[in-house]
Amino acid sequence: MDFPVFHLDVLGNRGLIAGIAVLHVLINHGLAVGLMPLVACMEWYGHRKRDARWDALAYRILFCAFIVTTTAGALTGVGIWLSVSLVNPYSIGSLLRVFFWAWFVEWLVFITEVCLILAYTLTWKTWREGAAKRRHIRLGFALGLFSWITMAIIVSILGFMMDPGNWLADNTLFSGFTNPVYLPQLAFRTPLAATMAGVIALVLVPFFVGRDDPFRREAIRAVAVWTLLFCPFIVAGGYWYYGAVPEAMKDNLAVSVLTLQFSGWLDEFLLLVVGTAIAIVVVVQVAIVRPGLVPRTALVLPLLAILWLTAHFERVREFIRKPYVIGRYMYANGLRVDDYALLRRDGLLAYATYSNPLTPAEQASVPAALPPAERAAALDRLQKGKDVFMNACSRCHTTHGVNGVADHLHRMFGNRVWTPDLTGDYLANMHNAQPYMPPFPGSQAELGFLSTYLEQLQANREPVPGAQQAGITVRPESGSKLAVGERR
Amino acid sequence: MRLLSWMDAAPHRGPVLNIVMLVLLLGMIGNTALLLCVGAATIAVSAIGGLRRAMRAMASPDRSHLPLDRIAIWLPGATALGMCAVALLLIVENPASSVAHSLGLVLFAFELVMLVLPSERPSTAGVSKG
């Protein structure tokens, strides 16, 4: 606990990461990994058929992808790591130590990808004939390959976070990289990216080819064939992927697919997912058999559907691995499984360098009429409770915002007073009742401090600022002990 | 008379209407075993028709040798067959009054139509040689 705690008390830290990460995945899969090979195929197809219309269409679609991937795509790519580093620096630190060389290679591949997309776009108009055109088409396929390699490396890290496999025993990069979830997830994401690219291109074609141009039907039909071609592989990859997910995580499926409140609706939701997937296939089938019958608005339906399905898949993947952020190695609160015995013995705060000062609203929860010594002791207990909350809970929970602890306590205890006795018993055993929750990491005394802090949330609805707003103080006790990571 | 002339205007309208009526009838009878038998037989017959059309397209003298064009001949039929199987699964696995069962019936009818409907031939008008 060597870092000040960044905290967003309305949106929630998870909301920040999810917003950036989902946007990046949609751009990366749809406009880079999937679309670059599709554009190269369109260019190659037009070249083989000696039909310049394909060339013009491919260039326009590429230009859209170029603008989005090099702006929003690149920014969100960096944004993921920045936001994760802010919210959970311990998990990103562990991942960096394990995947250092893989990440280094990924960085080189990414730089190459950026150079290739620049070269591919900027030479389109000049490398038009003969050998130059063939070279340009090869450039397009190379760009597609490098886009895929960047995803292939990152997918390994995502798989590792779900199930590190043999890495827990031998701690080698090879074991971490070839984790049990890696290849199944890659086999799912690759055709998903290709299909998503096809769906995006289907929406773009009518913008670039006029309604009365017969080429519009030809282009829609060809892109629809590309889209449909990869659909069976998504199903096969998804089946393999689901089989590779550890059984303990599948117990979280209902809550991860929906939320705790709606977890009883899993069957209905899965039917909605199946219906949405069928709707995508149906529109694409009609686009192949009768491209002239499909209006532009109907082509937007598969796009919205696949964007929603992919975004929701990412949500499920993120949640299902709870209570861990790195399977069986680190809990979602950033604390290592192996450190728990130590933290329970010495207390969490013994290793916390920084303290998040109490807000005026929090201070006001302690009666001003108390004798000064008693009030100072009460404020000290509250301060310790807040520090426990910030270190053990705030990575996933807010106080009253998204996934707020107050809402959960209200659901469980209603309007009864949230006394430390009432909430303390629950906090001590919550991981047994709700397997996606990590066990409480601190000492028995700290459980009491946290319960005291939670009690005042029943009346105090003021948002709790993170270190980025309220600043921090250095805990006076922090100098007496080494940080957890330094004791090994 | 207007209905007859509407059906005569395009050769595929008759089979499409037949399929819709067949699925409606099977749905109203509500016997899953009967639906499975008749449905499977209908798929087989439609698949044979689709196979003949695809073989003819492959043997056509003006066919393209490019992979996309070959895939485009086989993919719609193969997909429709697969989706018919999904539809039958939805029908068989869910009770008659459920949303999933109804979705299966609609999908089954749609995919049968996809099986019997010949693809539009792409027009080559307006090709500008690059």
C-alpha cells in the first residue's frame, strides 16, 4: 500500500476503466484487427477483377478506420493502462513484472502497426499499378497481421488474469503466457473481430456507394459473405473458451452477466443474447441473398447488436474472475493472497503508507458535544475506518455511487441502524455468502474501524473524494514497518 | 385474383407462402415430435434443392474462380441449414408457450425461405476497369 488511493465516488473506479477499455476493444477489434484484413481483401479482390470501384470503396473505408484508430484507438489504448495504474497499481505492477518482455515485444509490434497503417494509407494513391499495387496489397495484409499480433499478446495477459495456470508454481513468462485460457480466448476473439469489421463495413458501404449504383448490392453481398463466414468460428471459439473458464468462476456467471439484483433473470438474458445473435445472422443472410432488400437502417441493427454483445462480454470477463484480479494470486482489492496471513496478524494499516483525510461531512458524524479526548478518539477510529475502506474496498466500491456499499447495506439491513455489530458480522463472513467478494484482509480491530466508518454512511451521503482531490497525509506509523512487497 | 397475379410476378413467392403456411400449421398443432419429423424432412428436401442450385452455379461457364465468389455460392445455404438446426433445437428444447419456442418457429420459417430463395446474381453493369 505504497500508493495514494485514487478514487471516483460517483462513477466508481471500475466504471472509469470499463468505459475506456470497452471503447478501446470495440475500436481495436472492429476497426484494426478485423477491418485491416478486410480492406486488404477488398483491394486484392478489386485488383484481381480489375474493378476500380472496389479500390475506391476500400480506400474510403480504410480512411475512416485510419482516423478512428490513430486518434480514439490510440488514446484509449494508453488510457487503459493509465486508468488501471491509477486504480490498482499493484495488479498492473505484477502484470508488468510477469509480462515485461511480452509487453516490450507488443510495444514494438504496435509501433510497427502504426508505421504500416501510415504507409498503407499514404501510399494508396501512388502505388496504383503493376508491381507497386501488388506490394501495396501485401502491405495491407502485413498491417492486418501486425494488428492481430498486438491483440494476440494482450489476450494472453487477459487470460492470465483469469487463470495463471502453472505460473503459480514456476513463475516463468512461458507458463504465464501459455495460460489455460489464452488460446481459447484468442480463438474466440479473432473471428469476433473479423465479424465485427464486416458489420461495420456493411454500415459504411451505403455511405460511399449510391443507392442506384449496382455496385452497392455487389459490395454489400461480398462484405456480408465475409461477415457470415466467421460466425461459426465465433460459436466454436466461444464454446472452447467457456470450457476453459475455471469452474469456480462459472459460479459467478449470473451476477457477472447481470448484477446481483437481476441475477435471477439469467435465462431470460441468455435468450436475449441468443435472439440478438440470431438477428445479426438474419440481417447478414438477407444482405447476401437479397442485398437490394436491405435498407441502410437495417444494416445498423447488426452493428448495434454486435457492439452491445462485445461490450457486455467484456463486462462479464472482467467480473467473472472475482474475487481475484489475477486468478488465485491477487484479490480484486490489490492485495496478494499470500499476504493475507500477515495482514490479518499485523493489520492492514500497519503497511499503509498514506491516509485519506476525513471530509468535513465525515467529521460532523462524530458529535461535537463529546468531551475533547473522547471526540479525538472517535475521530481517530473513524479515520482508521476510512483508511481501511479506501485500501480494502474502494477499488471496486463507492460509498453511495455505482456499486455503492450503502446500497448493498440498505438492501441487506434496510432502515435498521448499521451498527458495527450488525455490519461487522457480515463483513467477516461475506466471502462465504458471496463468493465473488474477497475475504476481509485486516485485523479484528480494523474490522471494527471499518464497521464504524460504514455506520456513518447511513446518514452521510456526501461523496468521498480520492487522493487526487483531497490530497493525502503520511501515516505516522508507516515508517515503522516495511511495505508488504518489500518483506519478501 | 390479385393474390394469384402477385404470386405469379415472382417465381419464389409460391414456395415462400407454402413454407409460411406449413410452419403456421405445425405451430398450431403444437406436436413437437410431428414438427421435428416434418421439419427435418422439409429441411432435407430444401437442402437438396439448394445443393442442385449451388452445383449448377459452380458448373456455370461464366463462374468466377475467386474464393469469395465460390464461398458466396455455398455459404448462404450452409448457414441456412445450420440455422434451421438451431431453430429446431429451440423448438424442441422449450415448452410450446415460451418465447424461445416462438422464436424457434419464426427462425425455422425464415431459414427455410433462405434455403429455397435463389440468390440475386450480382450485376456487372458499371464496372470500370482499374
